[in-house]
Amino acid sequence: MEKDFIYGMKVSLGNEFGVVIKDENDQSTFCGLIRWDTPKENDIEDWKGQFGTFIRIGGSILSDYEFKYITEEGFSK
């Protein structure tokens, strides 16, 4: 079981699916920006330092999921 977000990790919360992406503007060691798989141009949420909360409220790590609107790196298709 993971203890923190990892870049490229596929996740879900509720009925949303996404991927953990790098924050090019943040030089800290924390990761946790999630790009959600929606048609919105920049549907990103900051979950840095909140992995435990993410899991506690029902978030999960996906082993395999094919995104509809984004690539596995979090870019728009």
C-alpha cells in the first residue's frame, strides 16, 4: 500500500478519475496535484500532503484505467 502520492499514479474519488501530475511551479518534494479526466481545459486539484485524507474519504489508487479526455501524463488529448 502506498503512503503518498506518486507522479503518474492513477486515482479515483467518487465518480472522478485522474492522474497525479508534476507541479512545474513548485520546487518542493510534495506531489499531489491531480488532473481529473474531464473535458475541462485545466481540471486540476491540489491534494499535496493530504494522501491520508484522500484515502479516508474514499479515494483509491487504480492499477489500470484508460482516460477519455487526458493522457496518462495529464495532458489534454
